Amino acid sequence: MAGGRTSERQDRIKKLEQIKNAGINPYPAKARRDFSIKEVLDDFENIKKTDKGFYIAGRLRSIREHGNLIFADLQDASGKIQLVLNKQKLNEKQFKLFMDLIDSGDFIEIQGKTFTTQKGQPSIEALEWKLLTKSLRPIPAEHFGLQDEEEKLRKRYLDILLNPEVKDVIIKREKFWSSMRKFLTKKGFLEVETPVLETTAGGADARPFKTHHNALDIDVYLRISCGELWQKRLMAAGFEKTFEIGRIFRNEGMSAEHAQDYTQMEFYWAYANYEDGMKLVKKIYQYVAQETFGTLKFKIGESEIDLGGKWGKYDYVKIIKKMTGIDVLKTDAGETEKKLQELNIDYDKNGFNITRGIDNLWKYCRKQIAGPGFLINVPVAMEPLAKRSEKNSKVVERFQVILAGSEMGKGYSELNDPIDQAERFKEQQALRDAGDDEAQMADMEFVEALEYGMPPTCGFGVSERLFSFLMNKPIRECQAFPLLRPKP
């Protein structure tokens, strides 16, 4: 098969030279197009009925020769239509050039008129044609397509071309983010942009990518949150509702749920707390799901999820104690590690500490919760940027959306006590010094901003993992061009 493709590529290169020798530019810059194919089909009986016809353009998907007739399928982003080239009506030279030098996969411009074949097929009779792009490699047959899963991701452009479902994912993805933007904008949130390169990677527990800034001669990090500490600076600056939709980067493991380069949304809302946040987030999810998918009911893995139904509340401390017997408010690293081993839970032993132990116990428990609902009452040590609960100072006012056993967004009443924040940063730095490279970096300039005063604020973030879950697909299949190792 590979040899066949190579031979066909060589044949097409020979045709390319013949095209050039015939005085035809195989890659012109200008193209004429009066209508998309969909527009032609939608107004087939009335569209521009003149002797000169109209212009359309697209890619040839198949070519079939029948004596003095050539049938071809022309495709653009809107649809597909049959072309008919008649030797008796088309310029003889053009007919021969098309037959000898044009292949499926080539882009062409057609001047033509609509007509219906004897079999009732809506078609376009070609009056003239012009080559727009000569393709040098044959496109795989639509029926067979790309079979290898890695090749599908590596040659994503072909997978999109051959598989309408993949194209639909990209279209739905755009609807997902645009509907979220529309909802927040209508609610009075201002869209902002914050730095992607940071001297301190803050706002999340994650391992950052590191690079060097030549002009300043300093090491910098690609951000691991969508501007959390920057948007809270904006709250201190007097803004009251902001959000950002942008790329974030985490140098961590790959899985069906996790990517390293992905899109996230974060909003910050002054004079609101985590209870206000839960109410707003529920509305956001319902609105975005309805706008993107036209439903609130989803099949995610083995779970049936109804975003329009009742949303539960799950107590972090109580759930872990019920499922594992461990009281996370009284335990230590040794006890949590022993329990992880007892439950045969795989965990990273490098930099292991109490917070990593508790987090792994929770991940074991959450798989058994379908949702939808909100996880609350997380221990203070687990969330260095959230306010302590006024009802119980050992836990914070944090909430996480739980869907199909996974976390689908996190928010909290933001910590705005600069002294408390500084102490928690110091605790996180101690964890980093002990080997936990996912513990948060101490951003003392952010603490200084808090010392000028930040109003009570609710913050929340959700990544494209939510989209992939609602699509019921691995996250890489929901990205247009996921990261892959280079070919050897």
C-alpha cells in the first residue's frame, strides 16, 4: 500500500509538471466563488439562471469517466454536489486537460449551471473550470478512511475530512466556549487577558513547564491557571466581574481525562461567596449544555447524567470516612499511605505527604459518585487559596462539580486575608522543599496586592475536560490537534 501511494504521488508530480508546461498556474491566489454548495442546493431551482451561470469552488472527492461525460463530486465546508463535464458542451482542450491531469483531492473553480440528471440527481453542468490547487497525495477512500488510531490523531486534517463526526466535535467545541462566553457577558462579566508567561506559576497544584526568557535573562513558567492570581489583582483594582478563556499548560501525565495544553475558563466575582458560585455555575452548565448539545441528559461512561435534575452536595470529610474509614481532619501521612496500600491504590511515592495521601484517597472515593453535584468541606491544607469556613475553621469554602466520578470544575470563596495567605504559601513552599513539585509556589507580590485590600470574591474555573465528558470521548479526541511525539 505504501509503495502504491508513493507511485501515485510520483504520477501526480508528473501531472504537475505537465500542468505548468501547459501554462497553467497550479496554485493561483485568486478564486471566484458566488455561492457555497449549500446555498446552491438550498435554492437549486432559482439560483442565477443565466447563460454564463455562476461560480463555485471546492475539492474534488471522486471522478468517474463515462465516455464523453465526466462525473465528479465537488465538496466544500457546507456540503457536496455532483459535477458533470460534457465533452460536447465543454471546450475540448479543457475536457482533455481535466481528464488527463486532474485527480480527486484537487481544488477547482467551476463556472456552471444547475440541472437535474435523468436519475433525479441535482447537479452542476460545468461550462468552464480552473485549477486552484493540485494535490500531490491521494486522500484515503472515505469508506475505509484512516484505521490506525495514532495516524488519525497525527493526520488530523484527513480524519476531519473523512469523518463527519470529527468535524462535528470541532464545531461543537466552538459552540461550547462561545456559549459560555455569551452567558458570562450577559451576566455583566468583563472578558480579560492575563499573562501566559509568569515568574511564579500560581493558582493551582500542578507541575509547570519551564523556559528561558532571553531578553530579560530569567527563567519563566507557562501558566498553570487561567490568570487566577492576576484576576484577583483585578478585583483589588476595582473590577467586580471578570473572566478569561485561554490556554493553560501543565507538565503532567497523559490520560483519557488529562492533557498538558488545553483551554480553561476562570471567572472572579466580587461580593459573592462559594454558595453564590454554586448557583451560578449550575446555570452556566445547564445553559452551555443546552446551547451546545440541545439536551441536559448525557451518557458519560457508565453514568446517566441529567444536568436538569437535582444536584447533590457531597461532604469531602464524611465521604472519605464512610468509604475508607479515614478521618482526614485527624489523620497523618503514615496512616493515609497505609490505607492506600491496603486499598491497592496506585500513588506517586516521590514527594509523598499528607495532602497527596488524602487526595489519592479522595480520587478513589469520587469514582463511586455519579453526580451531578458539588463537593464541599475540603480540609484547609488541600486548598491554599480558599477561605476557611466560618462554621468549621478546619475546612475551606470550596466547591467542585462532580460528574461521572470526576471533578469538572472548581471554585471557592477566595482567600483575601493577606496574613493567612502568606502563611499558607509558606506551608506550600515547605512541601515543595520536601520534594512535592506540585505544591504551589509562594507569590509574595500577590500577597502584597492583598494587603491593599481585595473584596470578598468567588472564583471558579472549568477546563475543556467538561466538554470531552459531555461528548463522552477522551480529551485528545476532542482537540483539533493533540500533542504527539514526533515521528522517528
